[in-house]
Amino acid sequence: MIDTFFQIGGSLGIFLYGMKLMSEGIQKSSGERLKKALNLMTVNRFTAVSTGLLVTALIQSSSATTVMVVGFVNAGLFSLTQAVGVILGANIGTTMTGWIVAVVGFQFDISAVAMPALAVSIPFLFVSKWGKQHFGEFLLGFGLLFLGLMLLKDSVPDIGDRPEMLEFLRHYTGKGLFSFLLFVLTGTIVTILIQSSSAAMAITLTMAYTGWIDFPTAACLVLGENIGTTITAYLASLNANVNARRAARAHTLFNLIGVLWMALLFRPFLDLVRLIIPETPGNEGVIIATRLALFHSLFNITNTIFFLPFLRPFTRLVTFLVKARPGEDTERYRFAYSEQGIRQSPEVNIFKAEIELKKMAIVKEEAFLRSIQAILAEPREVRGHIEAAMSRVSLVGVMHEEISRFLVHCSRANAPRKSLERINLLIRISNEIDNIGESCRKLTICAHRKAEDDIDFDSAGNEQIRSYAELVKKFLDFNHQHLGKVLSARELREAEKFEDAIDESRDLMRGAAQNRLSSGGPQVKIEILFIDILRHIEHVGDHSYEIARCLYRMNARRETVLPALSPEI
């Protein structure tokens, strides 16, 4: 008995590790397509569902998809309605694992699938000049997944030889709603314990295939696994803002409501599955495994179709049920992440950080504009512009701290060397954006001095500051458009032209101001302030050039388009 337990546990471990490798390999090699697919979700509820389905089927992890969605909602990139649509699609996408196991794992010689995959993966893993290590990881994971499934199937004892092992189940089956709820709860607990609905599904399919459990019992376990898989997103949302918590609770509520209506239609639903896949004598194990895969898909598809017309009322219900915590500022920025999420994929983590940096860049640009407005404003309007600019500067500081903490955690998560280089560059970019925020703070101090000392530039001076700030603003816009991408050599030369033009304009204006200073008189205080303002605006340009250099140093083969963001934060 102990030997059997360890054999099953070891087989499950190989299966889980294979699934992890396969999922990470897909995410690394298909990272750009994954990101582009995520952009589709901003269109409508149908593309949101399709996106969730596509991404989850691609990366073979509904948990990874929902954790990403919770993070994006927390960052304010997606609305709750869009997030719920993606989660609905993820529930359908996760059924792909059941079909792979049922069709490939039980209807073919698994060794004929697993061993060639393991053999072919070796050269991709070790021939570095091919640059296909991620594809090798995918093949290795694919092979280990099916090797683990083969060992799992062989480790489970033949129940025909030892029927007494399941004698206790007779006391709990055939008792109507009680049996239904008991096995649903069992499936939920198993999934929570092993933190993988795909692994739980593989165990259920294997037990059904070998005759340990019948079709109704296995179907109940599958329903419970649908509930248990929501725990990952729930944990990721614990420290997030109220909207991210609502997205995670929507995932749980969606599956709970689905199980409740299934309790009423359970027998007719099983009969429908039996009608679609009739009995075939001598092939009972394959039939029950295929029926389970179909049951899983039909349940999630039906549940999604039922919810889709009511997506907005459903999100309003979730909003009503999940309140903001006492004293919680729903607008306060927080970059929510979990240690488990960080370990999932460097590509996904880098994507999330780039999105946050793009949002941080919007705040930084607004801080710059507000600080220039404060300098050029009438005395009675200066205070309002200074407060607005400082609120943006403070937010930049908070974002810098949160994003940097996340990136440092990512750098410790055994990321590949290339990913580590990109993470370090993203940390540099975050630092430079924060430095721009500091320059904006100094500009607001200049605006305060100007108002306090009742200094007024003439129209020519104001126009010089305005045109100089506009030149720097164009450089900020240039960098903003390329965040999440890379700069080509040609584009880096454009950045250098911005830098040269900023320096040239500074020299001209500063030289004229110093000439005026040499004449002495009441102009001294005005010209010193004018030169200080020019210096701080120039520093914004300097930091922008450093950002451009970091973007140039990114992998030149990487071309990504991040979602468009609203300037409202």
C-alpha cells in the first residue's frame, strides 16, 4: 500500500513538473503572441471570452490567466466587466487539458508520444546557437507530462483484482444531493491542496479510466475542481485593491453558481453526454475518460453562454457583494502580485512590469505638464497647479517603489539570463522616470518661489519656457510610444537629435540670461530663477535620453504593442 502511494505521488510529481515546464516553455516562446492576444479583450465581451479561451488553451493554465487578469484590474488597465469576460473564457480554455489526457493519454501508446518528445527536446535545450531553448523546454515538459501520465496510469492498482478497496464508496454513492455535494467538496479540496485543476483532472480521469470511480462520481469531482481552481486568483487578490478582489470573487461566484444549477440538472446533463458518446463494448475506460472531457467542456461552455448576456448585471452584483475596506482608497495605486505568480513565467512578469511602466510614464508626463503650467500660471492659479503636479509626483514615487519591488522579486525567481537583462533595464527605466518626477518637484518649487517673490517673466521669457518645455514634452511622448518595444538604431538617432536640440536651446537661452545678469539691477533675481527652471527642464530631457538608451539595449528582435491606456489614473 505504501509502495503504491509513493508510486502515485511520484507519477503525479512528474506530471505536474512536465505541465509546469510545458506551460513556461509556451509562455516564453509565444510571449509576444500572448501579449497581442491580451490586447483584444478591450473590444467587447465576446473578444474578451475568446481571449481568455485562447490564452488559457495556449499556456495550459487557467490559474496563470486569472492571476494576470487580477493584476491588470488592480493596475486599472481593464474594467471589471472585461476581466470577467476573460475569466469566463479561461474556464473554457482549461478544459483542453482534459481532452489532451483523454484522447492522447488513453487512446494511444503514451510511450510513443512521450519518448520522442523527450529525445527531440535535447538538442533544442543544449545547442545554444539555435536560440530555441524555450521550444526545447516545451517539448521536455510535453514528454514528462505524458510520461507522468503513463506512470500514473500504471501505478493505480487494477480495481478488478481488489474490489474491496472501494467498498466504502458504496456508503456515499446513490444518495442524491448528499452524494453530489460530498464529491464536489472532495474535488474542491483536492484541487486546493495540489494547486492545479489540470493535475486534479488528470487524477480523476485516471481513476475513472481504471474503474475506481464511476462516471457520475467523476463528474462531481470535476465540478469541484472547477471551484478549487479559483483559489489561486483569490490568494493573488488578497492584498490588491477592491476592483482586483471583485475580479477574483467573480471567478469563484461564476463557478459556484454553475455548480448550483448543475445540481438541478445533473442527471439530464449526464444523459446528454452519454447520448453524444454511447457505450462501446470492450472500451469502457476510454469511453468514460472521453465523456468526462466532454462533460467538463459542455459545463463550462453552457455556463459561459448563460452568463454572457448578464455580464454587466453580474459585475454589478459582485461590486455590491465586495465592498471597499474601511478607509480604503479605491484610487490608491498598488501593484498586486503573489510569489506564486512571479514564479510562473518571466515573460508574463516582464509584460506586467512594462504595462505598469507605461502607466507610470503617463503620470510622469502629467506631472511635467502641471509643473510647467504652475510656472506660467497667473498668481491666483499657481497653488492649484502646484498641488496637482505634486500629487502626480507623489504617485510616481509610489509606483516606482512598487514596480521596483516587483522587478527585484522577479530577478530572484531563477529567470533566464536574457530575462534578467531585461528586468535590470526595466529597473533602470523606472529609476529614470522617478528622476523625472523629482525634476518636476523642483520645477514646482520654482513656481512657488516665483509666486512668493512676485516674479513675473515678460512675454518673451514665458514663450521661451513654453517652447522649451514643448520640445522636452515631444521627447517624453517619443519615449512613451516606445515603452514596451525596443528602439532601432535609427530611432536611437532620433532620440539623440532630441537631446542635442534640448541642449542647444538651453545653451542659447542660458547664454542670453547670463548676458542680462551681467547688467545687474533688479533683473538678477528673475534671471537666476529663469536659469534654474531651464536646468530642471533640461534634466527631464537628460533622463528621457537615458530611457531611450535602455530601450535601445533591449533585445532587438522583441517587438511588442502594449494596450492603449487612458490618461486618467
